[in-house]
Amino acid sequence: MKIFLYYPLKRGGFKPKFFGKLKTATGCLGVVPKNAQVTCADRFLKDKEILAVGEIQIQAIATPGHTDSHLAYLVNNKYLLTGDSLLIRGCGRTDFQGGDAGVLYDVVTQKLFTLPDDTLVYPGHDYKGQTVSSIGEEKRFNQRFVSRDRLDFIQFMASLNLSNPKKIAEAVPANQNCGRLKN
């Protein structure tokens, strides 16, 4: 999760307990992707909308596919916070929460991979300890996309047969309710 004290930016699926506590402790506004099914949004960002934080310009880039309402954030036209849409040498799964492999392929190849090669990529997380890449590196080395057309990508993502994340049944409703479990 990428946090700016006044606007904790949500990319789609997120750490709801932390977000809810941050909002309560600081009084910050919750900014989430347009069409996100959440109860706690103070503001919704749409594709290409700019959020100004002092001299910092943050452009929302709609990146559905991992989920149905995912955003990446381009900071000062140089730093790309991708959430789970584009990981270092990978991408987020597309088999739940409204995910769609074809949409993710289109978003990554037609939006993110069209940014300058020296744009730095900061994913939402990484399981191998890598924290930063670049658009150029991902276009050359990301095996989810290199040498794959859209149909190959869709078939590859469908063949992953990933098990559901632990506690997904609790996490999705909590995500939608800013960390508060519904009774």
C-alpha cells in the first residue's frame, strides 16, 4: 500500500485494518478507484485524474484486470505505483474479485508498457524482496508478458490453478468495509 498522510491511495484490494486505523487516527480522506465497492470512500478517482499533494502530481491510471476497480498511480511522471496490476517479473492473479486476464493484458501492454522505459515501477508487494524495476525492464524480462499475445496470456493465467488466499472470505468483505467486519 502506498500512503500519503492526507490521502491514503487505494489501488483496489488493500490492507483494510491498516486503512481503517489510519483514517481514524489521522482524519485523512480515503481515496479509492471509481467503481470500487467500498463503504468508506471519501473520494473516488477515475482514470487520468490528477491528485495534487503540494508540488507532487499523482495521476490515476485505471488498471483493472487483477480486480475490477484497480488503479496504478504515476507520480510526477516518473514513479509508477502499480499495486498488483504489474509486479516485478509478474502480475497479479486474475481469478477472483472481478479479475479478467484479457483486461489485465490490455491494460499492461497498452497503458503501462507505453510509458517511458525509464519510468520506475514500484509494485504493491513482492515475494522475492525486489522493490523497484522499470517499465523497460518489465517489457524485456517479465515472463508473464514477454513473447505472449493476448490469447496466450489469458490461457497462461487460466492454467495457474492457484489456491485461494488464506482468509479471502473474510478479507473481501473487510476490504469493502474499511477493515470492519460486517456482522
